[in-house]
Amino acid sequence: MTGTLNKVMLIGHTGDDVKMHYFEGGGSIGRFPLATNEVYTNKSSGQRVENTEWHNIVVRNKAAEICEKYLKKGDKVYVEGRLKSRKWTDDKGIERYSVEIQCTDFTFLTPKDSSSGGGGGQNTQQSRPSNSAKNDTFANQPLGNDDEDDLPF
């Protein structure tokens, strides 16, 4: 195999609101934690076990601004991107490492009326885009007509 692939797809709940950082020249980065859960039954004890994995999500520029505007703590979101490792030295001189998901695409999965954020004084009539971050227009267009089924079965 000659090519390589670095692709991550996650569906989870946000652990906090998006934290933004703005740069000179208009660029921006948004960061937020995303929790994914694994639930299974322990065969030996019969107990239900739930493990939560936390992921550091990084979104850039216009996509970051959209996430900041519409994502609230507890919202469900689909994130697609690539793994990026970072290494740095902290204040005490210790080398630290982190793995982030550099988000390239996302879809909001929490319906706009049931957002966990509770509105916090925002206009509840405001619509949330449900399409991906690759699109710069956020008109909610229908995905298809249920009467016109193109599937052969």
C-alpha cells in the first residue's frame, strides 16, 4: 500500500462550550472537549460497564465561529478530522504531549429546540445549521423527498 490515511470520525457530547482564540489577520481557533461512551456487560460479573473517552477537538476559522455560536455544553455532534500530536515543555520544564482531533467536518446532531445549553438569554427562534462545516451557506435544504425513493430495494 503506497498511501496512508489519518481519519477520525466521532459522535459524542460536548464537555464544555467552545473556547475561542483569535489571531491577528482574522484567523481563529476553537477548542472543545468531546466525550464518547462505550457500554458493555462484564461477562464474569454480569455488571454493566460504561467507559467515557475524552477527545480534544480543534476547529479553525469560520467553522470555529459557527461552533462557538451554536454548540453548547452537552450537545451531541458528529466530528470528522485527523489526529494531530503536539509536544511542548511546561512551566516546570517537563515535556508534555497531547493528541487532538483537527476537525475538517462536523454536523450538529442535537435538535435546536432541545439544546442542553438552555439558551442563556439567546434568541430561541435562532436556527442552528445542521449541515456540515464544509458548506459556507447555511440554508437548511431538504435532503430529499420521502415519496421519491431512489433505492432499488
